[in-house]
Amino acid sequence: MEFGDDRNHYLRDTWRDANMICGVVPINPSSNGLWPSQKLPDPIANIEFWNYMFPHVEIIFLIVTVLWQFFHFFLKPLGMTRFTSHMLTGILLSKSFLKENTPARNFISSEDYKETLFGLVGACSYMMFWFLMGVKMDLGLIRSTGRKAIAIGVSSVLLSIMVCAFIFSFILKDVGTKKGEPVMDPFEIILIYLIQCLSSFPVIGNLLFELKLQNSELGRLAMSSAVISDFSTSILSSVLVFLKELKDERTRLGSVFIGDVIVGNRPMKRAGTVMFFVLFAIYIFRPLMFFIVKRTPSGRPVKNFYVYAIIILVFGSAILADWCKQNIFVGPFILGLAVPHGPPLGSAVVQKFESVVFGTLLPFFVATSAEEVDTSILKSWIDLKSISILVSISFLVKFALTTLPAFLYGVPINDCIALSLIMSFKGIFEFGGYAYGYQRGTLRPVTFTVLSLYILVNSAIIPPILRRIYDPSRMYAGYEKRNMLHMKPNSELRILSCIYRTDDIRPVINLLEATCPSRENPVATYVLHLMELVGQASPVLISHRLQTRKSENTSYNSENVVVSFEQFHKDYFGSVFVSTYTALSIPKMMHGDICMLALNNTTSLIILPFHQTWSADGSAIVSDSKMIRKLNKSVLDMSPCSVGIFVYRSSIGRRTIKETAINFSSYQVCMLFLGGKDDREALTLARRMARDSRINVTVVSLVSSEQISKQIADWDRILDLELLRDAKSSAVAGGHIAFSEEVVNDASQTSELLKSIANEYELFIVGRGKGRKSVFTEGLEEWSEFEELGIIGDLLSSQDFNCQASVLVIQQQQQMI
């Protein structure tokens, strides 16, 4: 130990792997404030506050955050992702724009902190990013992955690596040479095409999330393929690292052969440590996580002590991975996989750290890693040509070997191209890999600069192209007629019933009972319990009928839904088929799960609970969810079949259908018919309800004096009259349906009519009538509060109208032009 000058500091030398690191100890990281109260005798203490470690780094954090948010503000409307803004920020602060020995460059890239604090913060950022992505990853994607995703995942990565290795070893073996002399190191060439052929789940998951494609069929296929490729490449890289360590150990000892390696050798110790850590994560750490979940009361957050203990283990796993000669993110990623995703534990970890990692730390890591990008050194044509050939050939090989298996499995060609672009997207993982290679000396500065610029261009071009060539909404297009009006007689009525809250269960079951399920007219109901996705990257669709997730479902709180609808199935055994699902997704993308399930099961009707709920006496609003309202409107716009929004009023004394049978009375339903395709669809449902002896249906048809006198008969009116004629004949035949015709000439008379009958029925069925111009409602649209209910539905549901009946608003399937 050697002491320094009159500052009373000392220097300590540390040697590791023949490298000497010197530092001043103790370091004073904090300044004395912006306006120190008094001058200190030590001149070092009176320097500018920004030259101290913490203020210095905080200012750089601020600069990076402001710059990337500024770039993202302008680039987001163009379809680019946040990573592109991070890269632009890093390049703006790099040697390309801030020249050496300038004040700005010296401040951004301070040699005092570059190798210590900057490197430490960058490593922690990258490590936490991989841990959080491990927490978000759904291991069930591997268990439920089909042959299509496995073939695409293996072909796009492993097969691509093999083909590239063959091309650059035999066909284009002169790449990276000049007049027969090597310009590029062989390991440099291998690292370039190896990383180019990889597909990282965190990168692809973030891309799909920002493009809002994770709920689409293509998005699910891409994520499943990325999970397969990630695991296969992780195993391959671990084996290669072990073999390299074994080779180095053999060279060091000189006389030790692979078959005679003793247990005490370092490679064997490290390989054994890695295996032990994986077993620890599977058989000790993961059961402990489920123990924590079990100890957490339902609906209560996980204790902070558990979250912080997990983070401590994460940092310890990074140190262990570094000792085992693995990348530091391997340990945190394995622990992240072992943490049960979703609520309550996975969501608690993600909610606590996601904002700071993705909003501050990760941009800092990208910016500090990109500061070595220097476009002024791009002067050699041989270097540019060699690197461009490596990158281009690798991209084309990966693109082709992703497109080919997808096409062979029947994926449309446009979707094959979109899938190949997704799998070829480059982000934080590839950039981090190249930055790590540059720091280790495997990549030269010119190579790192060209590859960084390529990643920037790749991340800037692919997302806008994907937005242009792939629209996930088109898969819900109603090219076939999936509605109740065009169903064959006595065919099975397929209904998708959505449950947002436990309060929706009983009303939805009561409505399904009203559809008159019988052996002659069976009902198949697909129940979808929708829950917000928190702490998980992949949206999850769980089939409780198939019992695909027995061990991890306990935290999803779908038990009440499953039990209630199973009882409904037993009550109507032979007449009702029930299949229950739970969907975990972000609110903006929940409509994708609803539409996809309706499309896959060829349903004719989707039932959506209204976003407002009322008190027990039906007089006051208890809850009002803007998220549910936005979701309902999205489903109305994109649904592949007819949709019904159910406004339930739980008024005291209001009877269910079962209770009417017990009391030998009838459940009163009123169908208001104004005309149009939505009203025809609503009338079709009302006529089906009238088959039930427990239900009395009254059809009230509104006609104007002009319609009676002039006998107006456009095509829509002809269809209306045909359907009304059938309803009248049913009423004459003595069924459980009554028909009445009311003359109404303006909106005020419509309002008076509705007020007069508002409390005579338990349920009103109306058509939405979007865009309908009618004398019955002219002027009322200006007072309409909820456009998704239509004018009549909104009027009946209005709190000022004092209607205590429930309302079902029907929209017929919208045909795509």
C-alpha cells in the first residue's frame, strides 16, 4: 500500500488476470451542494459539483432520458420502436458527433468513471433487463408449442448458423481477406454471422408489444418460435463455452487430455456449478416462489421483503455466472424463468422495477455502449465490403430459412414474409452481444461501428414495414355469415360469453338460460374470463376444459367462473355445451383474444357486459370502467360475428328465469323494433327466447304515419316486413310471443312510449342501429351518452330515464367490403 500526496488519499493496486487497476480510495462520490455554505480549505472540495461522481452520472442520465424521449416523440408516429430512439441517442453522444478532447466529449465519456461506474451501471441495467424478461416469459409456450413453431424456431436459428458456417467456410472463404492476406480475424467473422442468425425472445417480445401484434396469430407463432430458438441457442452456447474452457485448460496443463480431465480442473468445476445452479433454480428456488405465492393472501400484494430478497439473489447469480465464464445475464435470466409469471409475485417484481429499467437504465446502457461508434474511421473499402457481405448473406439466409418452413406449414405468403421480418429484427440483445465482443477485443472498432449502424437501420426499417404488410384485424374479417338471422333451423347456437368481473357471472348465466337451450335447439357457450396482463410478456389463453395449466392457475382467480358455468352445464345437461377459458392480456389487446376465440369457434354471438354496474336496488352506479368501455367498442368494430352488450340492472325483487318457473309466472321480455339489420338480428334472438314456456316476449314495432300512408318499401323495409310477418304469425298461432304496433311520428313520442313501458318488463332487447337515420330517433343522438348502445339502448340505460329493466343491445355481424 502506498500513500499519496497532501490530500491524505492512498492508492491501492489490484492485479487480476495480469491487468492492473488503480483507484483513489476513499472516493467522495457526492458534492457539497450547488451553493456550499462555506469554502473548504481543500481545493479539491471546491471544484464544480458536476465533476463529482453522483452528480456527473445523474446529469448524463438526464441528458440520455431527454434525448431518447425527444427522438421517440417524432419517431413513434412513423412506426419505430423505442430501441431506435435509444440507438440514435447513443450515436449522437458517440465519437461520431462529439470529437475527442472536446469539453462535451470529456464530460460524456469521463475516463474517471467510464471503466468503473458507467460499466457497473450498464452491466446492472442489462442484467435486470434479462431478469425481467425471464419473469415475463411464459414457459407454457414451450409445453404447448406445436411442430410448426418448433420447425420455424430451429430452422431460423440453428439451421441458419449451419448454412452460414458452410457458406463462409467454403463458398465465400475469401471474405475478410485482401490479396490472400486476412484482414478480419476468423473469430470476428464467426461472431458476426452467429449473432445475425440469432432470434432473441426479449427482443421479439418487445417488438410485438410495441406493434400491438402479440395477440395476433402471427405474434403468438413468432413468440413460440423465439422461445424455442432461445433455449436451443442457450444450450448450444453453454456447451461451446465449456468446450472452449476445456481446450484452454488442456493447453495450460499440457499433458491433460479430454478423456483424462480430473474433477479438480476449473472447467469441470464451472460446468458442475452451472448444472447445480440450474437444478437449484428448478427444485429449490421455484418451489420457494410458489411457497411465497401460497403465503400471500388472495388479493393482497407480495411483501417487499420477498421482492428484495429475490433481487439480491439475482445479483448473486450474475456474479456466479461471471465466475463460470458465462455472460452475466445467464444467471438472472434463469432465476427470472423460475419466478412464476403474472400475479401476485411476477407482477409485483415487474411493477416495482420495469419503469426504471426500461425507461432509464436500459437507455443509459445503450447510450454508453454506443459511445465508441466512430464513423470517421470508415475509410477502408475492404472492411466495409466484407462486413456488408457478412451481414447481408446472414440476413438473407435467416430470412429464407424462416419463410420456407412457415410456407410449408400452410402460412400465407404475406404472413411468411412478416414472420421472417420479425425473426430477423435486431435489438438490445444483438447490440449488447456486439458491444461485449468489442470490449473483449474480438471486434475491431470499424466492425463495431458498421454493425451498430446496421442494427440502427434494421430497427428503424422493419417495424414500419410490418405495420404496412400485416394488419392483425383482417383475420377477423366477416367474409362468412356468422349471425343468428342466417342460422339454419334447429342448429346449435354458439355464444361467446365474456366475463370481466365476478359480478358478471350470474347475469350472463341468466341471459344464457333465456336463449332456450334444449336438445332440439342446443346452445354452445364459450366462456372467456378476461384478466389484465401484469408481470408477463406473453399473453396467455388458458383452456380450463383442456386443463392445460394445473399448477399455475391458482393465482388467476377463475375458479368462481369455472365452477358457476360447470353448474350451469349440469343444470342443462344434454342441451348446453360449456367450454371455459381465461385470457391474460393487456387491456389494449384484449379484443384480439375475444375476436380470435369467436373466430376459431365459429360463434354467432358475443355477449359483452356493460362497463357500468349498478347497486342492488338498481338506482346508483357502483363502478364505471373506462377500460371495459374501450374494449367493448373495439370488439364492436372488429368482431367476426354479431355482438350483444348486456346492461344488467339488479333491482330488488327482480326475478331470474328459474325463479319465475318456481313461482309459476313468466319472465317478461320486450323487443323494440325500429327497422334495420341490427333490429332484425335482435328480433331473431327474441323469437328464439319465445320458445321457452317460462318467457313471454312482446314485440313492439314502431311505425310512422308516413310509412302507413305512403307504403314506403325500400330493400331494408322489405326485409323488415318479412321478418315481422313471421313474428305476427307466431303470435296468432298462440305461442309465447305477443305483437303490437305503435304509431310514432317523432323522437319525443318515442321517448314518451319508452317511459310508459319502461318498468313493465325484466329485459329489453333492442338493435344498436349505428348510423341509422329515422324519424323515431331524430334529434336524440345529440343527447346520447354511450354510442355503443345506440340511441334506444342508451335512452333505456340512462340513469335519468329511471328504467329498472336490463337491456341487451344487439349489433349484427358487420360484413367486410
